[in-house]
Amino acid sequence: MSGWWQQIATTVAAEFSDVPDVSQATRIVVRLGMAGLLGGLLGWEREHAGKAAGVRTHMLVAMGAALFVLVSQQAGISPADNSRVLQGIIAGVGFLGAGTILKGDAESQVKGLTTAAGIWLTAAIGVAAGLGQEATAVLTTGLALVVLWAIPLVQALAAKRAQKSPPRR
């Protein structure tokens, strides 16, 4: 009977062999953690703006995208073949983003485009983190936050100025 338990223990140990050492475990935690953190920042901004896709959604999208590329790297997929993984992520997240877009009664009433674009960008940031391009992921997140925070302020300022100034003839 002890032979069975030994075989079970050996099989379970082999199943967890994708993380052979502490440096690989650290790499996984850093990449997935970074993806989750950066996705969470974008999600926090969207949630703060009252949008449906918030912190958890953005974190999960970023971590999922990071995991897809990380696992494919661990499996030894070549960079050329990894492009198919990226294509799948891009298309799949596109469908997820499409679910956030709502069209109102009037033709000009479309809502959710910014949230959909944010989810798509969040996946790209997750891919960057998963590929070990953490600096690029951080810089992109910073630029995205500038777009989401600064552009509305500039638009509001321009609208105020337009209301104050007399119409031109």
C-alpha cells in the first residue's frame, strides 16, 4: 500500500514541476502581480468614474492576458508561435469589450466605448507584464491614466471657455 502513496506523491510532485525553482516562482508572482496591480489602477479609475467595468474586471483581464503569454512561454512556444496566442487574446478581449458597448435609441447615443477601449488596453498591459516588459506596462498605464483623467478636464475647460465667450460671426 505504501507503494501507491509513493506513486501518488511522485505524480503530484511532477504535476507541479512547471515551477522548478524559487526564481521562476518569483518571476511568475512579479509578472502576474504587476499585471493585476496595473489593471486594478485602470479599473479603479473606471469605477471611480461610475462605469460598470471596475477594479475586479480590469484586474482579471490583465492577469488573464499575462497568464496566457506566461504559460505559453513556460511551455516553450517560440516567439513566432506566441503571436497566435496574442491574436487570440486580442480577439477574445475585443468580444469582451463589445459587451460593454450600448447603443441608445438615438443614432448618436453610444455608450461604453471608452470602457471597452480601456479593457482592451488593460489586456495589452497584461500581455506586456506577462512577457516581462514591466517598464513598458507601467509607462502605458501611466499614459492611459493621463488620458482618462486629463482629457476630460481639458474638455471641461474648453466647454467653459466656449460658454463664456460670445459667438463669433
